[in-house]
Amino acid sequence: MNILIFGPPGSGKSTHSRRIVDRYGLSYISSGDIIRAEIARGTALGNELGRFLARGDLIPDTVVNTLVISRLRRARQNFIIDGYPRTAEQVLTLENYLYDHGIVLDLAMEIFISKEESIERIAGRRICPRCGAVYHVKYSPPKVPGKCDVCGAELIQREDDRRDVVERRYDLYISNMAPIIKFYKRHGLYVRIDGHGSIEEVWERIRPLLDYIRARETSPRRPPEPL
Ligand SMILES: [Zn+2]
């Protein structure tokens, strides 16, 4: 089973990707993780990637393509790709790679939430600058407002989590993904999962679909039997 997963900020796609990886034994290929790992390794490429991010620039397609495709070569089959492809150029590279290697995508799944929901989920996040504990003003508030339960430090909001930043990231996601969604719709692979509600509720919208794909690929073809 080979799938793509994407969704706007706060959609819960990483949480669900982890569940999918656990249940179906897929390789998790996250462009964000791959880029962060390269930076952490301190290679020449990693340093250059770090400079792109520090300037707030987009990483060139050729670099992202090379990193993701080399990871994909190692995984071969049974993967879930998170955060890729994000541009027409990346779609083309991925499609060519899959075609050349006889690999078939089963699904391009978007976990969708509204802009209001995205803002509420992310702008409500508070983190502890000392121990890294994460809270949410509505969903998992600290016992004492503004103070870390673990170490007592004053909680802060990450710059990236500010309302206006989230709003911009959301709009950017929608406009960047529109042509890509259109492409996968045309190929009959696009499925939009309603990402509103609890993690369990959303998971129960995803699981039956993937169970079906898994059953179809593992059940042997049999000749028809009488009823
Ligand atoms: Zn703390």
C-alpha cells in the first residue's frame, strides 16, 4: 500500500501518519523530517538547507526531489509520504520515478480542516521554553494558567503559532495544493477526509478505507463461487 498524506496546518496528519505506519507497517517518508535530519547531520547540503530556512526561503525543488526520492528508493514499496509533493515540479518527478519503477499509488489523502479550526488548534498552543512540554489553552490547559505543570516555567507561544502566521500558512497551503489536488482528482486517487472532531473520530474515517485497500491487496483472486 503506497499513499500520500497531506493537510493544512493543525490537520493532525502527523498523528494519523504514525497510526497508519503502526497499523499497516508502512515506511514513513516525511519531507520535513528528512530535511531536518540533513540539517542536524551538518553535511554541506544540510548547512545550505539551514541557510534557506533561516532566510525563510523555499528549498529548491531539485533538492527536495533528490532527498525524498533517495529515501523512496530505500523504502521501495509500502510507504506513506507526508509533505510531498508540494509543487508541480515535484509531482512530475514523483510520477516519473513511480512509473519507471512500476510502483502504483493507492491514495492521495487529504485530512481537511477549515481555516477557523486550523487557527484555533494552532494559535491555542503554548509551550514550555524550559522543558518543552506542550499545552493547549482549550484542549489541554495547564493546571495553573500560563505556568508549566512539570517545571513551573512561564509558558510561551511560538512565533510560528501566532494567529496571523497560521492564517498565512493556511492560505499558502490552499493555494499551493490546489493544482496538486486537481491532478490527483483527475487520476482518481484523491480522497478528502473530514479532519474535524477528535483524533479517534477522524481515525475511524481513515481506518476503514485503508483496511479496504489492504484487504484488496492481500486477498488472493479466486474464481467466482455459487452463492
Ligand atoms: Zn516546563
